[in-house]
Amino acid sequence: MRKEVIITIDSGRDEGKTFHVTEMSASHMEKWAARALLVVLGGNGHVDKSQVKDLAKTSNASALVSVGLGALSSVSWDKVEPLYDELLPQVAIVPDADKPNAKVPLRPANVDNHIEDVTTLVRLRGEVLKLSLDFFGTGGGFASRLSELLAPLMDSQTT
């Protein structure tokens, strides 16, 4: 069963609005994460491989951040936007708290009809990722799990 969370916004222009956030399915999350990783690693940004190798000796997290920032600096919005928008359907607004099953799924075409504050959008997208990437929380946290997954790639690029 997918994880779900109900969020009520407590400040800003969306104060009092309630949203239902659902974890992505395993297959959807796997494909989304693979595409996101390909977008980041497929950028034409320069990564100083010797610097990454030196950083990895003291902190894998620092090395990953270095690689990530270098790659992100050249990623075009056209490639990121579909991934970003794909998080929205995992969120539904609950217009009437007395009718929690009467939800309206968010889409890029209707999101501005329901959300007025950018901080609400950021929080809701973050909640989707938090629920969907929760498997990284076991065994050492996100950075260490990501480091384990990327270790073979880092080794092949730094040798």
C-alpha cells in the first residue's frame, strides 16, 4: 500500500487549505528517478574528476554535491520541467475537510486555480519526494545510499 499524508497549510495565502499527498508507485518512481539521474548526468557541465576523488576521501556527500552542482549548472529547464510537473499529480486538494474523499488531483493546467503561494508548491512537491524516496532513509540516509549507488560510476570517471 502506498504511503499517504494529509497536509494542512498553516500560513500564507493558502492557509487552511488541505492537500492529500500520495507516494509514487514503485515503477513510476524508478522510472522518474532514472530519468532525473540521466538528465543530471547527461548535462554538459564540467566536473573536475580529481577534485571529486579528493572530496570523496573525506566525504562522499561533498563529492556528490560537487558532481551534482557541476552537472546541474548545465541542465536545461526543458529537460527538468517535465520531471518537475510529474510530481503534481501525486497531490490532490481536499476542498471540503468534511468530504476527504472528494479530492481534485493537481495538474500543471489547474494548479494555479488551487494554489496561490509558491511556498505551498515547493512544500507539496517536497512531500511527494519525501514519501517516494523514503527507501533511502534506511541504512544511513540519502547521501550515503546515493553514494553507494553512484560509487561504480564515480570510480569509472575518476580513473
